[in-house]
Amino acid sequence: MESYFLPWFFGSEMTKTDHWEKRKQKGILITIGDEHCHKNITPKDLINIFTSSESELLKSEARSINVSEIYEKCSKKYEIFHLNLSRDKDIRDSWNKLIGERSLLIEESEITDKIIQVIKSVVNLPTSDVKDTPSVEKKNNDSLPEIKITL
């Protein structure tokens, strides 16, 4: 099953992250595509995809789970955006109805720049020049790289 809300389900139900668990700060979740988002999914389908999930959303086998319910739950832990590559008005309208201004209509050639712009806007960095790229520096051999954004 292909669906844009599966990462939302995964993010809300199956991740434990430092930004949320320790600091109660939202992460960033970006999907990219050119199709409609499915409106519903059954718990059985989700169980088939995410076999190890103990999600509260999956407790009721009798009902479909609405994508809005998954979006709402995921948006408590993540700032969610969708980079919409579609020129179809119905598809654009459906995304706008679902997530509003967080559905960003773009050209395929703009994906990288738009991702950088979204991240900068979420972490309150200037977004005027999206061509700036992060530089990665190692603090020492025992640590992960520290990302510094140079403006």
C-alpha cells in the first residue's frame, strides 16, 4: 500500500526521539508526492504493514482510521509538511483541505531548496537565501558530526 500518511502513523506511533522525549520539541516530517492522500485505512491494514505496533489507534478492528486522526496525532510530535508536485487542482485542493498551508506546491527541481527552506522556517532561521547549505564538522573522533548552518 502506498500512502503519504503511513510516515505520519510511523512518526506518531513508532518513534521515540530525543527532541520529543527529552525536550518536548517537535521534529519535522516532510512527505513528497503528486497523488491524493488516502482518506482511511483499516487497523488490519496497518497491522499488516507495522506488525510490531501497539498503537491505541489499532485497538478497534471494527472501524476505519481516518487520515485526519493520524495527522492530528502525529502533529503533536512533528511539524508536518507535504511537498506537492501535482498540477491537478483536485489533488492540490484535497491536500490543502487536509493540511492547509503546509501543503506546498512546488516543481520537482525545487525539492532540495524547499526542504532547506522548510527546516529553516521551523527552527526560525532566515530563509531568504535557501542556497546556503549546512557544513558538517566533527567535534572529536568519539562524537557524531555537529551540523552548523552558516548563513
